[in-house]
Amino acid sequence: MVRIKRIGMNDPLYDQAIDLRTRILLAPIGLSIQDYHDLAPGNEQRCTHFVAVFDHPTGERVLAAATLLPPDESRDETFGKVQQVCVDPQRQNEGVGRKLMIAIEAHAFGELGLPGLYCHAQLVAIPFYDRLGWSVASDLFNEAGIKHRRMEVRAPESGEPATPDLEFELDEPNSIL
């Protein structure tokens, strides 16, 4: 069973999340995690970190990861930014990314009370976000040498369920889904 967890940078799963993010997102464009830290100083520490895990005989294994950067109030931002979303290629198209994003939305809208979220989606990822109800909110732009578009989703109206078609069961205290 896949569980979604919110973890800190001191959690043993954090190193696995960094490894996955590096293999899937950073290494293909010639960057290391240190390069990422240098390009966005302090962001990693400000983020809430999410992972999708499954039980393996040797312990929990991370198969997906993402971060949520809170709004920068000094710049009058109100939307949080979803970043570094990745799913192990062997586990893509199984709904793991969807569960991860639903957990992030539930945290952002339910716990933090944010009015919306945005991300910089690579063109190949736009259909994924579109299926989750996100909308394109920009023209094409280049980021790290890759074409992207800004995608956004707004918090559901009061009383409207964020995910009416899904039900989740809590597995353990620090699990979200």
C-alpha cells in the first residue's frame, strides 16, 4: 500500500527523496541538489516536504516526492508553489502522483488556508495537472533550459470537497493518506 507522508529534512526518508529528485529532475539537466540549493537559497528549508512511500522488506521506500513552498509575504504572494514533483519512472501511471498532489492540496487549502497553488509545469506534465483540475496561467517560458507554463488551482469553495471522487484511509499518525 502506498502512503503519503509529510516529512522534515531530518527524517530518514529525506535522503531518499533527495536521491529521487536528483535522478528524475536535476541530473538530466546537469544539476546537483547543491546547485538547486545555490539557485534558490533557503527554499529547501522553507518547504514542506511530501513523499509517497511503500513498505519494503528492508524498510520504507520513497517512490515519489514533492515540495510546497509557502507564499512569500514580503512580495505580497498568496499562492503556495508546488515544486520538484517526481514519481519513480517504474511507478508512473499508477495514481501515485495524483495521491501526492491531493495531499499537498489538502494541506495547503485545509491546514494552511491558502487561496491557491501554482507550479511551473514542464510541457509534458501539463496533462497531468490538467486532469487534477489545474489551469494554464501563463505563456510558455524557459526554466533551466526547459519549456514550462505556470499552472494554478484555487481552493475549493467553502463546503465543497476538494476531492469528491476519492477516499483515503489514514495508515499511521505521521501519514497523510
